Amino acid sequence: MTDKTEKKNIWSALLKYVVPLIISVGLCYLLFTGIDFGEMLAIIREQCDFTFILIGLAVAVLSHVFRACRWGIQLRALGIPTPLHALVYSIFGTYAVNLVFPRLGEVWRTGYIAQRQSAPFTAVFGSMVADRLADTVTVLMLTLVTFLMASREILSFLAENGRSYAAIASLLASPWLWGALVLCVAAVWVFMARKSTNPKVVKVQNAVKELWQGFAVIVKMPGKGRWLLYTFGVWGCYFFQMYICFYAFPFTAQVLEQHGILAVLVTFVLGSISMGVPSNGGIGPWQWAVIFALGIYGVAKAEAGAFANLVLGCNTLLLIALGIITFVGIALDRKRAARTVKA
């Protein structure tokens, strides 16, 4: 291995693992600055009804099962029929691996299914990309609808926090921002349209085409109706979990009573957007987003912090437990397969 290759691998590892860890630690540090940790724990201990948290966790497990079923439809369309238990293991394992190595969980589940089903890695990877792109489109649609419905509350909150409002308003009004977006779109179009013999350029062009093809296969595959139902199931469960958790504390239950389901939707969408920030399992960005969202509806930082940290903490513990179940299940599955081959 050359020095150049070694340096490239080091930089790649830093970007994949160290940067997300730094972001998580840094945001957690800022998150707890100004919050009385003892007060936050007292709020959780004295005010939380854990029954609703447990119901929310059960709903979260159901969302993972729906996601596994949805991915199974895409794999079958590619000629890779996969048993449900293996698909469920792949989803459980993805989130568990992402807690330690952000974004590596998707690669892990691709490799697991490809190896188990003796399928081409690239084909499975393409279906995984389509799965994630579908989630991105869903988040964008939810964001648009939510901000149209709750723009008054959000702008009012930003107006009360002058610096935040001024910074965002200045950014959105900047011709440089919109000019840069137009230039980026034009650059991508020109890059994809040009014909090149450079192997690196061709590789990037092919990768972009595969991403698009992986998403486009959803339109052509059989079982599109069931795929859409599972998509509604996945995101319905995500939202319902947040809705249920609002009843766990009296201050969030009061927000729900005063402002209705829109307050849950705003909190849910901002939390979903934050998951796009590279971090270990959303730790750091997700709490920030939820605290911001609850602040729009007048919830104090200590109380919002208690809600955000408890919900994410319980979800993290659930993912760890599901990860342990997954890797034990995979080991037993392989032993059964090995005994079958010997017999």
C-alpha cells in the first residue's frame, strides 16, 4: 500500500467516524451548557410517566418491521427474495451499527443481505440507496407541509430571538445563496452531460446514474401499492411515537392540549431533519432540534431538555438491545445453515 493510499484511507476514516463523533460531543456539550443537570434529572424522575415512553418504544420496533417489509419488496423486484426475519435483523443491525459508526450501518446491512442471499453487492446497495432516497423525499414533503401550516408560530419564535431571525432572514434573502444553488444545479447537469474518458469522472457519473436508477426502480416494480402502505406505516409509526411521548410529561401534554397535533408535527419534522446531520445515532443534533421546537411553544429549556434527552436515551437503549438480539440471531441463523449443509 502506497503512502498516498494510506493518507487517503486515514482521511476517509476521519470523515466517517471522527467528525460525526466530534459533532455529537460538541453539540452535547453546548446542549448541557445552561441546563441544570440535577434539575433535568429531577424533572424526569418526578414528572415522567414511563408508560407512554414504553408504548412509544413498542411503536418504534413496529416501524423497523415495516421498514424491513418495504425493503423486501424492492429486493424481490431485483430477483433477491429474502426471508422476513433476515430483513428485520438487517434493519435492527443497521441502527445499532450507526450508533458506533455513523452511516456504516447501511453498508453493513447491504453486505449482510448480499452475503446471506448470495446476491450481487451492487444490486443490494442500489435498493438500499432507493430506500434512503425515499425517506429523504418523505422528509422534504413533510417539511414543506409543516412549515406552510406552522409558519406563523415559527416566525414568531424567531422574531423573539432576534439574532436567529436576522441570520436566517439574511441568508434566505441573499442573492449569493440562490445564485450558488443555480450554479450547483447547472454544474451537476453539465458534469453528467459531458462525455469523458477519465476513469474517475466516469466512475462518479456512473454512481450518480445508479443512484437515480435505484430510486426509479420503485416506480416500475410490482407491489408499489404495498410499498407505499409500508412507507406510510414507517413514518406513521415515527410520528405516533413522538405523539405518544408528548403525554409522558405534563408540560408537553399541555402543549398538545393548547396547540394541537401541529405542535407534535413541528417537533417531529425538525427532529427528522436533524437526523441528516452526521452524528452517532442522532445524539446531539436531535436534542437540539427538539428543544428548539418545544421552545416555539413556550417550553423552558430545562423541561425541553428533559423530554429530548429521555426520549432519545430510551431509543438508544432500545437500539442497543435490538442490536444484541440481532447479532445473536444472525449467529444462530448461520449455525442452522451450517448444520443444514452438513446434513
